[in-house]
Amino acid sequence: MPSRLPAPGWHRKRCRRGKMALFLDILTKVTLPIITLVALGYLLQGRLKLDIGTLNRVQVYVVMPAFLVHFLATGKQPIGVIWPVFYFGIVQFLLLIPIGWLAVLLLRQRASLGPITGLGTAYANVGFFGIPVTQLAFGADYLIYQSVMTALMSMLGCSVGVWLLAPAGKGGLLSKLKVAFETPLIPSVVLGISLRAFELEMPTVVAQPMQFLGSIFTPLALYTLGAQVAASKVLKIEWIPQILMLLLKFGVAPLLTWWVCRYMGFARDVTDVLVVAAATPVGVLISIFAAEYKNEAEFISTAIVISTALSPIFVTAWIVATRIY
């Protein structure tokens, strides 16, 4: 899908429109179409009562792998760009977790909120939300960065995330780490990158179905996200912890990402993509582990709902920031 907005860098050449006009342009052409599909899933879930587990399995085992293989294999960005992004993702993740944890301690909130707040700050919805945003705001050529981040966040969430949330003595780290490798997500990234690296083309009988399946990833992912939010039956509003989570997610995470990208010498357009990705809502995977280990599940589920609902404002604002600064 081609970008509906001018390519990154356009604003630095001849942007004559006001900031408000640019904000409204991005809001209507990028963010609101995304939220419309999320809202559709939210509104229809009460009537259709689709099985969320089935929707997720279709996404994880069929649609997302096809999407990743197709776009990674056919993209135009040089293959060498993935390694700096991989290193960046690890640094970003391991910096944001202690920042969120420390903020909880400084505000003297209950200790159990520390690890879950740190994970919520670090683990953005770079898959179901970030990929559609990148596709619409920056264009298909930049999907390679989000694809690598999606695979990396899956691995870190299933390893570091489980290690932080699992009760002491309740093992399971290795078994949960296997989750990241048992799904087709990581093999799909490896296959797509390998095809690109060796300049190999899939047979049409395989490539065409991959393209068809990949083309439905964005609408299905957003619809599923809305259905997941609707299925979150238990919401618990705690004003100070939730406001802190929003400040960390929509403020600290993008700002720190910008600083790390500048420090690592990333190009401006890559920095823009990664900053906007960091401003996407809290990732759903954390709530699954929190519920399994009975570790602040209500808090993080509420944070996911609130951050998703507010994402049109904050994600749009960060896209505007990348256009004008």
C-alpha cells in the first residue's frame, strides 16, 4: 500500500502549511482510519462474539507470516539496515524497563507495579498497531524496520517479560521463551530477509497467495485489536499509576527513542519511524503473561484499553513532530 502522506523529509524542503492543518491531515488520513477499524472490532464484538483466540491464531500463524515474508522479500531497503535496528531495539527495551520501574518507586506506588509498568513502557504494540501506522504514514519501504522490531519485541516479551512477571520459584522461563520460536513469526522474518539477501524470488504459485494474505494483515490486525479491547471485561482505574503509564508510554518512550537513535547515528527518516513506533499503545502480549501469573493483570489491561483509546491524539502528534522538527 503506498503512503498517503508525503515521504519523510518532505517537510524540511517545502512545508508551507500550518501545524494545525498538518495535524488534521495526518489525523484524517492515517490515525482515524486505523482507529475506525479498531472501533469496528470493538463495536461488533458484542454482537458477533468472535473467539479472540481464533482471531489471534489466524493472525499469528497465517496472515502475519505471509505479510512479513512478502514485504521483507520484496522491499527496496538494503538488507544491512536490519542489524542496527536489532541492536537499537534491545537497547531501547532494556533502558525503558528500569525507567518505568524507577518512576513507580519515586512516586511511592505499590512495588508490584514496578515491573509491569516498566514492561508497559518498553513493549509497544509495534505489530498490530505499529505496522499499519508505518504503512500509512511512511510507506511500505519502511516496513522492514517494523518487521524486525515486531520479531524482536516478541522474543524480548517472551523472555525478559516472563522473567520479570513470573513468581519466584515458578520456572517457566525456557518454556515461555519457546513460544517466540514455536510460532511462524521469527522464521518468517528469517525467510523474508534470506530471500532478499540472496536475491531469490518465490514461485508465482507461492508468491501470489503470500501477497494476497499479507494484504489483509492491516485491516484484520486492527479489527482484532478492537475485539480484544472489547473482550477486556475487567477495567480498574487507578489515576496516579494510569496517568504515569500514559506519560511514560506517550512521552518518555518516544523521547528516549529519539535520543538513542541520534546517539546511534540513524538517518532522520529511520529515526522518525522508530519514534512513532515507540508512541504506539501498550502491547497486548503483556496482559496475557500478567493474567497467567496473576501479576497486576487488571492494571495492565486497563492501560492497554486507555492507551489504545488515546492513541489517535498522541500518535498523530508524534507523526506531526517528525514532519516539522
